[in-house]
Amino acid sequence: MFAGVFDMKNHTNKNRKRRIRWSRVFVLLAVFVLMMSWAINAFADSDEAYDCAYIVIHSGDTMWDLIQEVNPDYHGDMNAAIYETCKLNDMDSAALRAGQSILIPRLP
């Protein structure tokens, strides 16, 4: 008579352990999905897609000259172009150093 009661408790504990295990798997999966969606949004923060030229800086290069070299027909606001180039390359200023590589957007 008592053997059946003890077997029932053992069965209940197994079910409880199984539920806990699956709950942990579900929580880890949910955290993974949230982290991946955050990462995708973090890298896709720009609404604009640029066609760019990859430039390696040489001694004496200026941002102004490089933008004009990549965009010879551009007659817009050069300060805005420099600002966009700095933003695209995550730069605090337009200061360049030899050996540095940057992306210069091709402007309309």
C-alpha cells in the first residue's frame, strides 16, 4: 500500500524536474532571441544605405579632398558631406592620420 504512494512521489518529482529543465531551456532561448534582436537593431541603426569607397589615408590627405576625389560631380554642402563621412566612420572629428582607413560615401 505504501509502495504506491512513494512511487507516486518519485513520479511527481521527475515531472517537476522535467518542467524545471524545460523552463530553463525556454528562458535561455528567450534571452538568446532578445539579445539577437538587440544586436540586429544596434548594427542597423542607420536608415540610409551608402555606396562607399574604401580609402587608406596617406600623409597630407584631407577629408575635403578625399570627398571631392570620390565625388567629382558633387556640388552640395561640403560641410554636410564631411559630417556624414565622420558619422559613417564613427569619428569625433575630421582629423585624419596616415595609414587610417575610412569609408567615403558616394553622394548624389
